Amino acid sequence: MEFSVESLETPALTKAHLAELLFEQIGLNKRESKDMIDAFFDLVSGSLVEGKDVKISGFGNFQIRTKAPRPGRNPRTGEAIPIQARRVVTFHASHKLKDQIQGDAVAP
């Protein structure tokens, strides 16, 4: 019986895998592929840090949302602790992506 550690991991699309796909499917060399993926994610994260929304047609929108401070509690001790205001990234899938996902879920 063959046992693989990879079978225990949650399948994920990584930056390294994206770079490999660019190398294989478009023909960029591996260094160019890695640089292009890094540049893309630097652009997206830089825009979000500046407070700008990122909209990718056919995929979805990444938005920055400011959450107000609120009271919280330590679940272990029950002690009240304040939760400070912070900015979070939210993602909303496009209708096209939602339809693709629903189509896959319905298919036999």
C-alpha cells in the first residue's frame, strides 16, 4: 500500500504552483514566471494596504473594511478584553465564479 504525505494536506493552489503553470502553459522561463506571480500579488496587496478595492473581472472583489473597536472576552477565563479597531480584507465572489462553483456542485 502506497502512502503519501501529500494526501494528508489540504489541496491548495500556491504561488509556486501558479508560477509552474505559467512556465508550462505560456512558455515563460521559471524566473520570469515567479517574478510575474510575485509582481501580481505585490500589486494586489499594495493596493489593499493603500485602502483601494481590487476588482478582478469574472473572479471577484477584494475590499478593505474597517471594524470598530468592541468588547470581547477570553473564552478560557471569561475575562473581558477590549478588541481594538482594525482593518480586514473581505472577498466577494463574482456572479460568474458563483455560477461556475454551483455548476460543479450540481454536476454528477
